[in-house]
Amino acid sequence: MKTRLLPVLLAMLGAAIAPAAALAVVVFDGTGAELSADPETSFPTGAPSVVGSALDLPAPIANEILLVYPLADALSFAAGDGVLATFTLTLNRQSDDFDPVFLVTDGIEAVGGQVGDNPNGSARLIEGALTGDSVVIESDPEIFTGAGFPAIGETVDATVEITLGGASSDVRVAFLAGDSTVTSTQILDRTAELSFLVVANSNVEGEVYRIESATLEIEVPEPVPPALLAVGAAALALGSRAGRRRTASQNKIPS
């Protein structure tokens, strides 16, 4: 009995204290037109329009927030856990200047990446803070250049991944020949309500961002179920009692 009990206890305890699994949720997956019609979508500035199945976002004023989509309600998890937001987009270049910015925000701070046409296809890390319906850009260092970029009227598939940690954030931008990740010192409140933003880049007249399709996904740590925690406590208690019984038996003076 004693030789079989220890492996069982160890297995129970391991299950109870194993790292929490990640819970991935696709909050939106559809065309630009469907994104426009979604009741969760809001347009703080500008006048978006639907062209066939695509969504056009005019961007005449730098740093204005063009689109907001909620990603998650207030979350509760361990301080060391990270949150991963992944935006996969098919964009259509509608203007000579084409530099949309895609961010995650906690309602105060924002961090993410820019997909840019120049120089010859570039990505930037974007860090900023919300002020009304705009983002004050605090820094925008290059992530990569020379990835290539489509001509006007052509499409490009782009991915922006943002990992929010307790001490920093990692931002990955990938399109065509470019794919790189940088670390940002921008820290967001991961327990706040998080949202996806599309932000204008410049004051160029006629700049338009066309979104043909978008998938917005957020991955958060899945809390350990209370039942597992109870199993862990029971395993520790059983192990402690078994240890005490063995010690008492070994110390007993033979009659």
C-alpha cells in the first residue's frame, strides 16, 4: 500500500500545481464589411464606408483613432502571466501613402505595430497613450525595412502580434519578406478591458486604409479550477499523514 500511495500523491499534486493552460478566443473573424456591421465596432472619428465586402477607413488626420473593437472584459490572473493579442489582416493599398497602425489599448496606454509602404515596405513599433479620440505617439522605432509592398489596388496579408507582460511587451509584425519581433518597455494593465485600435499615421490628404478581412484573437491564461486546487491540498494532507504514520511505525519499540 505504501509503495503505491506515493506515485498517486505525486500525480495528484502535479496536476494541481501544473501551469495554467492558455485560453485562446477569436473575438472576430470576417470581412471588412462584417467588421463594419458588427455592433461591437465603433468609429470615434472619420466616416468609414463599405465597398463590396471591404471596409474603407479614411485617415486624413495623424494619430486619430479610426476604429475600436473590444477584445476582452476585465481579466483576473497571476501577475506573471502574459496576454497575447493576434491581428491577422488582409489589407488593400488604396493610396500612395499607406501606413495603418494596429494597437492594443487598456484605455490609457497603447502598444502595437505599423504596416508601412516605405521605405519599400517597413514596420514600426508604436508606443503611445490615449488622449480623447487620438493616440499621442511616444516612440516609433523601425522593426524592419525592405519587406516589399503592393502597388495601389493590390493586397497584402499582415500579422501583428502583441504580447503583454508584467515588465514589458513584445510586438511582432509580419508581411511579405518581413517578420521580426521587438521588445517594448510599454506596460499595459492586463487586467483592464482591452481593445483593438486602428489608428491613422499621417496628415496626407487622400490616405485610405482598406480592410478586406480581419481575424482578431486574444489568448489569456486559463485560471486553475478550484477543484484542482482542492485536489492539491488533499494530496499534501494525505502525504503528510502517510509520512507521520511511517515515522511512528519505525520508531515503535518492539515488545
